Amino acid sequence: MSRSGSLMLLILAGLAVAAPARAQQAVSGSGFGDGSTGPRSDTFMRGDPFGQSDPGLVEGTQDDGAADADAGSFGDSGSSDAGAADPLAGTAPRGTIDGLAAGAGEEAIPLADTRRAQPIQPFSERLRAVSRRAPLGGGGNPDALVFDGDTTRDAPRGIRLGSFLLYPELYTGLGWSSNRAGDASGSSGSEYRIAPSLRLQSDWSRHSLGVNLRGSYTGYPASSLTGDPNVTADALLRLEMSERTELDVEGSYGLSMEDRGTAESSGGDQNIHQVGAGLALRRQIGLFGAELRGRVDSTHYSGIDGASSQTDRDNALFTGTLRVETNTGATLQPYAEASLLKRRYFDRCDNAVTCVDRDSTGYALRAGVGFDTGAKLSGDLALGWRSETLKDKSLARLEGLTVDGSLVWSPARLTTVTGLVNTTLSPSDIAGTPGSVTYSGDLRIAQGFSDALTGEVGAGYSRTDYAGISLTEQEARATSALTYALTSSIALQGRYTFRRFSSTTPGAGYSASEIEAGLRFRR
């Protein structure tokens, strides 16, 4: 995708975000207008952690005209009734994780990642992703009152679209970086970023569908550098087959640029396209729960600005997993997983003399424990082993110990700490190695100072070791940010980030400082 094409795509998406928001303000009797004409439908608005009242809440909760949804169907929530109560409205204060928990299958992104050029994941999105590692997903269930790290003066109200709620957002910012290229030869200069997003959530009495779309484009004025595009899209359909059985159908797409500093990018700038789909069946059986899931993840590479596409790296990974865990309601909930893996490359290797056959089969075993103390402390921790054996026996196995975990801790009413430990095994086309093992970990802390002002600090570290060769890459990253809500729909945001990359490859290390400020618009 060219720089101009990516920019135009994101600008159009941003305009699409802004237009429905303006149109929605003109709709009367919708039940979730500007706060003075009716109740707001997002659970953010059901209370105020800073002790301020919400007139829309009082008006909405006194309404007796809610439609009686059919529990046996997808069912409309009664959205055609101007005074209908919103089934998504809970009792938790706005600005808490409870208002964000339902939805699609977002993934928690490590703060430090040596493989992709991507913006820092918003704290509230990170918290949603961690919270979904819950029952039959890998961890505890965060308390409903955990602060989500976001300002509440401009809390998203949502736009009603039939039996769905749409949450649009647009960020535009300007900044400066001491190393815009993100490699050993990078120079300093200005940059800009445009980042639209849409979150769509069903409002059904039974079952749920969530869709998330988030884009970002970083451009570099007066520079020959290619802009950095980043797109994530995911959807999750959850079907309640019975009181004890659920079926999940999910899909995802991701676009990012390969980090210019890593050894993998020696062939020139590459866009990485990742497409995934999965199916999971969960069943509660007495004191135990079981999940059977299958997933396919396909990765494709395309060259940028004249660089040849590295299509020989295109591959698909097929995974089948069985998970069993206890369901006793105790503070600690042990679980175990076993997976079978098969990786296939799209470019077939028909001649062992001219190519290396990197197709592989493997397995993964994991055992861990989820914990939920009931006092705003929850998470999970698991240890395991993963191994892939390549068809070409001249290459070593791609294997290693896996450590995965998450943490959500709320030591005070307006303070939230999230932690993430992650292990990733990735294939490679570098000569002599089957791939790499990356260990990453980080901590991020959000603090609310008032309904209009929040802050965040975070630090992360990752280490990537390539099997069979002497190549190690490390990254450390620290960030701090402030958000101030100017109005009920506009907020000023500022962020500073420092990054240090090091490698055993001579001359590959570098440092980068980046400062950025901009405006966030949302409905």
C-alpha cells in the first residue's frame, strides 16, 4: 500500500467517523442524545467516579418503557422506543472496565515489540483485551469497578444503529522524533499521525457481536521516508447455545510495517498483512469447564516503494487446542492446554538444492492458574513448552519455554496497574535459523486526577533470540502520557516515548525519543 493511498484511506475513515456523530446530534427522541434530551446508552454514563451527577442517568433509569426482549433469539432491544431503557446499561460507574468488557476479540499488545512498527495501544483497549483472558480464556475476571484509565468528561455516548451501538473516535496529532526511521541511520524531524477508530457492539438480549476497527498512519513531512500504516480489525460473534454451552466465531485482520531496525527487514521495507479466523466451543461440566478451539493465522508480506515483496515468507499456521479448567469459584482456578500445530508456506519448495523447506509440525503444552481475589486483583500465569519441527532437517527445531500471564490491579479507586508477560515463536527466512523466540513483559499504570484529567506511565522490555545462530535483539521502551478533556467530545492528548534497540549485529543499535500532542474527537 502506498503512502498516499494509506493516508487517503485513513482520512476517509476519519470523515466517516465524524459525519454520523454530527448527524446523530440532530436526531430527537433517540434516547441517547446530547445529555439534555434523553438518557445516554453507554455504560460509561451509569454513575460518576468523581462524584458528579448525570441528569441523563436519572431520566434513563426512571423510564418504565423498556421492551421485553426475547431470550431465545437475537432479539431487538427495543431501540425503536424513544424511552426504552438500555440493556447495556449496568450499575458500574462510567469510566470503568465494566462499560468496556463486552465486545470483540482484541489482543493485548506488548509495550516493547522488536518486530512491528506500531503505535502504543490505548490503555482502555489494553484493559479490555486483558479482561478477556477470563474464564475459559486464560485468567481472572477484573472487578467491575476497575478504573479504565480514560477521562469521563468526554466519555463516549455511542450512536444507536438499530440493535447496535457505534462508538466512533478520531485522533490527529503532530510530533517530533529524534529517529524517525527507527534504525541505526535514522535522522530527527517532524511527523504527524491520523488515527480513526470504530467500535460496534450488539445490543441483543441473547448472544453478542462486537466489531473493532482501528487505524493509524504516521507520516514524515519533508522526508523520503515511507509513512507507517497500521490497521487492526477484529470481530467476535458469541452464541449462547445453552445455559452451559457457548460458541465463539472470530475473525481478524492486521496491517503493520516491519520494524526497520530488525534483521528480518534486510530485504527492504515490508508491509505485513495478518489474517486470522477461529472457532471455539466451550462447555461447563459440573466443577470443570472445557474448550475446544481451532484457528488459522495467515501472514503475507508486500514490498513498499519499489522493494520486492518477500512472498517466499508467506505462510499459514493451523492450530487446534483443547483446554480444561476448574470451575469451583475459588480464588485460584488451575487450567491446562494442549495444542497441535501445522505451518505451511504458500511458495512450495520442490527442490531441496535450490530452496529450504520450512513447513513444520509441532505441539504446545501449557499449564497455569487464573486468580481473582475479589478485591480488584486478578490475572493469570502459565508456563509451557512449544516446539516446531521443520521438514528441512538441516535446521534446528523452533522450540522453547513459554511464559504467559496478565495482571489487573486496582490499588486505589482511580489507579489501575496492568501487566503483561508474553512469549512468541516466529518463523524466519534468515539463513541457518528456523525462527526466533521472543519474551516480552511490561507494566502500565493509569491514574485519574479528575473527570477531565488522566495520566499514564509504562515501561516494557523484550528479547528475541534466533535458534541455531548467534543473533539476539533487545528492545526497552518507556512512555508517559496525559489526557485532558476540553469538552464532552474533544480531548487534548500528549505523549512522550523513549525507545532503545540493541542487537548482536554490529552497528544495528539505536535510540529514539518521540514527543506528540494532538486532539481526540469522539462521540
